[in-house]
Amino acid sequence: MRDYVYAATLIQTTAGVGDFLPRTSAARKLVRDQAVLAHVTVTILITLGVSVVVTALG
């Protein structure tokens, strides 16, 4: 579990996989999916934050 959390945090906070290499196609797919999910999550959080600020000021 500790390795998974490390890898997920590394993928979500950088543009690459850092100091590990996904060797199988399944592992590469998981890394790709994690990167896409991280991008979508951050986009949604920023959108919600902007919406709250605009609503409060409006």
C-alpha cells in the first residue's frame, strides 16, 4: 500500500513517473489512468473553487 500511495502521489504531482518504471502494459495503463484522473480531479476542484468565489461575489 505504501508503494501505491508513493506512486500515485508522484504521478499526481509531477508530469512523469519519476524514479520507477512501469514495465508491463497493464502497469503503463494504470499510470496513464492515474495521470488522467489526477488532471480531471484538479480541474474539477479548481472549477468548483472559482464557482464558489464568483457566487459569493455576485
